[in-house]
Amino acid sequence: MTVIHIPGSKSVTARALFLAAAAEGTTTLVRPLVSDDTEGFAEGLAALGYAVGREDDAWHIEGRPAGPGADSADVYCRDGATTARFLPTLAAAGHGTYRFDASAQMRRRPLGPLSSALRELGVDLRHGGQEGHHPLDVHARGVKGGALTLDAGQSSQYLTALLMLGPLTAEGLDITVTDLVSEPYVEITLAMMRDFGAEIGEERGRDGARTYRVAPTGYRARTYGIEPDASTASYFFAAAALEPGRSVTVPGLGTGALQGDLGFVEVLGRMGADVEITATGTTVRSTGVLRGLTVNMRDISDTMPTLAALAPFAEGPVRIEDVANTRVKECDRLDACADNLRRLGITVRTGPDWIEIQPGTPSGPVEIATHGDHRIVMSFAVTALRTPGITFDDPGCVKKTFPDFHRVFDTFVRTP
């Protein structure tokens, strides 16, 4: 059995950086993810006037409940969606003029529902180019609070940003959500907010809508440990399920894990892998069998490419449903997976929110078109285990979440 220590969660690290910056006192984040996304977030905080100290295994953030220390700043969000959505929301709670821009890739990704919600709360927010996209200016003068309605069917990050803003408002925030994708990510947000001292209530309506009531409590600093990234772990779990005689254990991702993407191992279990989740970690073992299945991945859609890359090796078709939101990630992941699988000789069908992959033997040599998307690279590294000749047009884009991925994955593969 191989034990793999996965870097810290990107989702948890980004939320922790926001909460630490907003809290009263100095917060220490233990084992944060160090990657392009999280370093961009930390640099964005520094540009806004927050003091951020970084050591190898700990980051220290001096909170500013009143908002950014700078009254004017230019912030470059790189490729990071959490940076590009969370930091303008954090800045809105302060007082000053803040300009945000991002990479060409991030400029293409939508921001409209969040922008509209912030404007509904009285925030003076202006897009500098295409409406609903970066770049944008925030002319901040604090947020009174109140009630709003939000469609989070495209991205749960819109809801997360507004929820985290709630305790910083003068009167609190009531958010009624009409549609929601990736709900487990919202559960991460709520749990972490409460860990930092927030008070949130939740009501469910008969029409399926839910309302979150966030009190204007502010946040309290603390020492906070970052758990391993469950999405990153999915590539190692998939590799273990694929290769007969192989097993892998990921410590720190167990029964108490915050991240819904750990649910990917349940999908592997349905396909025939042996899965064991304990209080201290998760183990996946190959049984030599991978069955086809139909699975709804709406709540764990970041692992859709992992399953798509594994799917040809199943004994029957694999159909992944309710993943329309993957079309507005770093790239259109549904089409990217389908196109690369077809280039490998695999029969694939797609629809607006689904992909169906037939069993087959992928054949190389093929250069995978990554579209600069880290998850396409890491997913098709699993396919490459049984497909000689797979290369990537941009292997380095894994720096977004796991700069050392290729070395760690290669070491894992070579370990008996």
C-alpha cells in the first residue's frame, strides 16, 4: 500500500485567507496550499493592505475587520476564480477604490450573478470591459446588508463570496438561493465561517429555495489547519482503482473531511474498487474490476474529468450527468474531455450537461489539448498509465493547484 500526502485544499485555503483577512486578530493557517492560485490570493491581500507573512508550513494574516488597509489598489487575480470572486467582495466591505483584473482565461469566466448581487446591496461596481466579466472597479464604502435573491446554478462561489461578506455588513445579510450547484462547497463555507465565529441560519422553502440568514457578528482570528485537497486526491484514487494490485491511502481525508469531492471514492466503489474511509484517511484498492455506470456529478463536478479519463477502461459505458457548470470552468471541460478521448480513439457522446463514454483501448501517441486547464492534465495522466505516447501541450499548467504533480504522480506510479 502506498501512502500519498496530498497538498492542502485550494478551496479551504482560499476561504481561510478571506476569513483570516476579515477577522479580529492574527490568524495562522497551518499547511496551506502553495500554488499559483493561492499565492495570487495572498498577493492580492497584500496589495489591498493586509499583512501576510509566509513560512514553509504556515501563513500568518493580520485581520482587518474594517476592510483593506489601502484606500486604493490594483489587484491582479491571475487565473484564480476564488481570487477573482472573493477579493472584490472582501474589498466591498471597506472604504476605497479597488481595481481588479485577471488573466485572459479568467476574463472569459462569468462573474455576472455576483456583480448583480453586490450592486443590489448598494456596492458601486463597474466592469471595465464586457459586462459581467473582469476587469472591474469597486468603489467601496462599506455594505449595509439586507436581503437579496441569487441564482447560484452556474457557480457556488457566488454564494460563498456573499455568505462570507455577511458578517462584515452593518445589519447582516439574508440570501435566498433559487438554484445551487456544487452544494458541498457551500457546506465547506458554512462550516469554516462558524469556526471563525459567524452565526448563520438556514431555512428551506416549499418551492425548493433556501434562505441563509447571516448575522453581522464579524469574525475572530484563530489557528486553522488546512486539510488535503480532495479533488487532487481523485487522480491518485483513480490510478489505484485502475491498476490491478495497486492501493493508495491519503491521510487527513477521512470521515470528518469538509470537502464533498471525497465523494468521488464512492463512485469508484460503485465501479468495483475497494474503498475504506476511516477517521484518519481514505484508502482505495483495485479489485481488477471497473464496471460502467450512470452517475450524477452535480455536487462533485471538479472530479468529472477524472472519471472521464478513467472511463474507457470500464467494462461498460460510463455516463456522467448534470455537469453543465463544467462548461464554464478554466475551459469547457465537457468538450475538452470528449475531444481528447476521441483523439485517443474512444467513442464519446455529449449533451448540454452530460457525457457518455464507451469502453475501449485508448491508443497513442497523442498530445492532449489541455486548454491551460490543470484538471485536464492531471486527469489524463491517469489515462496515460495504460496508454503509451500521451503527452501534454501545456504540462506546466498544473502549477495552478499542484506545482509538483508530475514528480509526485510519477513517484507514485513507480512505487510497487
